[in-house]
Amino acid sequence: MSGGATKTQTTNSTQTSTPWDPAQPALQQILAGAGAAYTANNLAPVYSGQRVAGLGSDTLAGLGQMKSGAAAGAGTAASGNDWLNGLLQSGGATAATQGATAGLAGINPNVDTSGVATSAARLSDPNSLARSTGSALAGGAYNTDTSGLAGLAGDLASGGTQTQRSLQDVADGKYLGGANPYLDDIIGRSANDAASKVSQQFAASGRYGSGRFSGAVADAVAGVGTQARYTDYENERGRQASAAAAIDAARNANASTTAGLFSTLSGINQGNAGLATTGANLSLTADQAGLAGESALAALRGNNTDRALGQAGALLSAAQGDRAAGLAGIAALPTTQAALQQPGQTLAQVGAIQDAARQDEINADMQTYDERANAAWKQLGNYAGLATAIGGMGGTTTGTQVQKVPQAGLLQQILGTALVGSNIASQAAGSGGWAALLSDERAKENIEEVGALHDGQPIYRYNYKGDPRTQIGLIAQEVAGVDPDAVAVMPGLGMLGVDYGRATDRAAGLARFPEMTR
């Protein structure tokens, strides 16, 4: 639907009421009582007693003590300030601290390390005996040639043994699958013997050639073959295990022999290296002895320096202790001043409590006086509150009310005319009439499809021309293609309207019974 304009309607109203009749005598009595009370006490006496308690003796005494304490604290603070100014002027150091610092600066902290440097140079000489011997050891100059033994050990470790070459096929299970060339002949002879034996037994019993005779012969022959192959398989498994054990034993023997060779080589190399190391250690020991002597000398010199540093440090510590004590005294000044002020503050607090109590007594006397002076007015006020609450529903009220009355827009007027015409047509049609809603594509703009009903009819969003509000619904021209009886020309407009009830009946049925769509 399209929005319309509004117009302003002004309404004037006047309402007049008078106090409730039973309350009017009480109101008149209140007015008379007020006049009498004012006439009798129009110049009420004023409270003439003391209104301010003032400072008591204890309060005054406390303030005096605080004043004296402040004067004493000022002298102490002045002394501390003079000492601090002197400290700042000397760069933050007292005279004792300055003397200790001068003594500390005069100590030579350098220790003669020339001897240690010479010994260290000999130790680090790349051409020294220790270094040259060590380099020779690291380069393998003293190693015994082990290439021959290593080749022999390699052949033993990787070339295999005669035992392995002879028994490897057995160990690999090559003969487990009936590879014995004599097995089939043995099975054939044993099968013939078994068949002859069964034939003799059946002939002796007179059943030779019977139906059971053939089955018995076949079972005997099959049993002989199975047993022979099983026995051959088990025997070969035993030979396979024995071959594997023999191969492993031979390889272990080779490994043991190889390990013995390498152990012998290692012993020879270690012996040669031990001789070289002994020579290097002799030279290194001599250098270390020289270094130890120089280190001992440097330690003695360092001890002398440490004692001098200790003496200077003790002097400095004492001087710094004096300085710290002075600073601590200055830091304690606020505490000292607070202690001087504390007795007076405590006494002043006690006096303040007493002063407040006396002021409370004065205030209570003033309140009692005021209550007595205004007792008549208070009683009259209570009476007036009751009477005016009952009789106050009177007076005259005059006002103006402004009301905005909505006015139908042009499209609403058109649609209203169409609906009226449709209703008239419906009444004329009797029970078969229906009210259509304007859904003609020509009356809409900004049309966009947004979905579909259950029966597939598309749903659009749009706005009527001249109305910015968005609507959703069907297009009459499309509904006419689905159900022509749901569309009609709207009287007075010449545009198509849709009976939405009829147009959506099928979609509603499909929503209730979805199995109808299958």
C-alpha cells in the first residue's frame, strides 16, 4: 500500500470543576486558622542563645603545642639542610670519602705478566717438541702399516667359507619341495607293495574285484605316498637347520679370527703412540714447570695489590658509612618533625571532639526552640494536607489539542476505489464473489524475483509506482497462465487483480502433503 499525507486538526476544550462540597467548610476553617495564627505570632521571637561552640581549652592547648613543635622541627631541618648543601657542593662526597678515593686511585692495579707471557708463548709455539710430536701422532707417522692384515680380515669377513658354499642350498630350503631324485622311485615301489598286499587280503576273503576293493587299493597307495613325502620333508628340514648352524659357526669363527687380527694391530699402534706421547709429555712438563714459577710470582704481586686495595676499600667503606649516616639522619627529619607535632595533634583532636559535642547541644536547643515556635503552623499544615487532598478536585482547565490526521495518498485512493468496486461486484455475485488485490505488472516497478511457492510459481519483491515501500507477491499476468480463474480485471482501474486465496491453494496443499510432489 502507498503512504499518504497528513493534515493538522486543532481542538479546543474547557473543563470546570469546584471543590467537593463536604470539604469546603474545612478549607474555609483552614484559611481562618492561618489568618489567626499569623495575626497572633507575626513577629515571633528569635533564638538568642549561643549558636557557635568555639574552640575549647584542650583544642587551644593542642594548637599551641603544634606551634612549638613546628618551631623546634624547623631548627633541626635547617641543620640537615646545611649538611646536605655541603655534600652537594662537594659533588656528593664527604671529606673522608674524598681522601679514601684518592688513596684508591693511587694504587697501580697492573700486575707484571711478562714471565707468564713468555711461558705461554713457548707453550703455544707451533714448532715446539710437544706440538710437533702431537702433530706427528695425529698424522699417523707412528702407525704400523695394517693394510695387509686389513685385506686378510676383509676377505675373511666378506668372501664366505667353504662350509657356507657347500651347505647354502640346503640352508636356503632348495630340497624341501621334493627335489630328492630318488623319492618318486621309492614311492612307486612302496605303492606297488601296498596294492599287492591289499589284493592278497581281498582275494583271501573272496572279495577281490568288489566295490570296496578299488577304494582300499587307492587309500593304501595314497597313504604310502603321503607318508613318504612327509618323512622326506621332515628329514630335509632337519638337514636345513644343521646346515644353517654349521654356516653360522663358520662365520663366527671367521669373525673371531678377524677381531683377533685387528686387536693385534691396535696393540702395536697403541705401543708406538705411547712412546711418542711419553716424549711429548717430558717437554710439556718442563714448560709447565716454568709457567708455574711465573704464575707463583704473579700471584705474590697480586697479593700485594689485593692488600693495598683492601686497605683503600676499608677507608672508603668507613667514609661511605659516615655519609650514609648523615643521609639517614636527613631522611629521619620528617619522622622527627612528626613526632614533635604528634602530642599537639592528639590533644587538638580530643578538643575537636569536645567542641563538636558542645555544638550538637547548641543545635538541639535551637531545634527545640523552633519546634515550639512553629507548633501551631505545623498542626494547621497537617490539617490542610488532609482537607486539600479531598477537596482539591476543582478548578477550570482550558487547553488546545493539536492532532495529525492521516490522509490517503493517491495510490491508496485508487486502490480503495478498486476494493469498493470489487466488494460491490462480490455482493452482486452472491456467494461466488471474491476480493482481488492489485497485482498487475503495469502497476509495479523495481521487480526482482526472490523465491517460489511450493507449486513453482515465482515470488517477486517490488514497489507500487508512487509508493517507495517494498512489497512481495505474485504477478497477475503469470498467475493467469497457471489459474485464469484466480485473476480478474479490477473495476474502475482496468488493471488485473489476483485472488491470493485461490492462487495459492495448490501450493498450500503441497506444503501440507509433500508426498504429492513425488
